[in-house]
Amino acid sequence: MDSEGFQQRPFFTCLKKADRKDLFKVSQFHKPFFCLEKIQAFKQEWKHIIDSFIEEYIWEYNASINIFRVSGTCHPDYQGMTWNEFLENGKRMQINLMLFEENPGYYLDTEHKEPTMSYIQINGGNYFVNTDGYHRTCIAKFYFFLKERVYLHGVELKHYRINHSALELYTRLKTKYHITPILKKLSREDTPGWMQEHYQTEFKLDNEDVIDMARAEKLLKSKNIIKKFWTFIVRE
């Protein structure tokens, strides 16, 4: 027990009411592993990759995520702050803390959350807050640490799987040709609240021809053969 009478691990798993003071006590006295981690940025280049080099996209209306695997946001105002700093100084944190005290069940319920909390995940990695739920994500981290809970339910999730082979091929091709990657949808499956799409990346050349990855590989090899041939001629 510490000087406040709390256990050294997460305390009060059976709170009778939600109180923002308890969140700040978690921050100040228990210092969970995430509290000094900086909120990471969802990088602009990732958005370009999503637009051109994905092979699978899954959307869920009512997903569950490990709240402690949320590492960043798409919102530039909060990137670089620690989760502690965000809890104390977020622009709309006070109004969100008031709403938390009025309705803590919002965070614990399993139904789809209204207002929405939305996240992005790439290749099974950590989550990033997408368009809604920046302040509420921060509150949930400290509240769930306090309640010894892990999974936040009822959120919207967009998961992308990157086609690294296509991205690597494009990186090599663009040093030799002026090309544009094009994302082609192959299939779609969906039900209410869930959707899965598969894609392949193709490449548009200067002459307007569109080629798939197999032809792009052959084009790259032929360019390398010609280069080697002229290198041999010059040396001779």
C-alpha cells in the first residue's frame, strides 16, 4: 500500500463512481508504462501507401481493440505529446472528462459507441486514432489501467495489409521509368457491420499502357539487360 492507501498495482477495480481525480492519481502515483510515451504520428507516406499498395482492406463497425496498443493519432495537434500531457492539457479534455464522469458506461459497454471512436491498423501493428475519439482514447487508457481492463469494445476499425512486393517493385521501377501506381479492386465481401476487399497494384506507363506486376518485373529485367549490354560495349 502507498501513502494514498492504494495498492501498487492498478487500484480500485470496483469503483462506485467515475471520478477524473482517480485518472490523475493513476498518472501521478502509479505511472503506467504508457504515460510517458509520446503520441506517434500517422505518417503522410503511410496514407500514400494505403492509396496505392494495399492487398487487403477490412472494415469493422463494432470491433474490439487492446486500448494499450493505441500508439498514435492522425491529428497533428496531439502528436508528440505524452499521454500524461494529453490527459492534463488536451484542448477538449475537460469537457470529455466531465462526460466520462456522467457516463463511464460508455467506455465499458460492448455496443457500437455513439459518438464513434475510430482507429486504423496496418499489418497487424499498433492502432492509430483515425477521425474520432482522440481525447476519449486517452481517458480510456488511464481508466482501463485503473479498472484492470484491456479491450475497448464497439469501435470502428479499418485494417490494411500492405503489398510490400508491389511497393518494392515500384521503388525500383521509378528510378528508370515515369510510372504511376494504380490500385485495382479484385473482390469484395460484406455483411452489415463488416467488409473485406482484396486489391492488386498495377502500373501505368507514360504511353498510357497499364501493366501488372509480372510484366513490370520483365520490364525491369529488360532494362537491366540493356544497361549491362551498353556497359559492355563501352568497355570494349
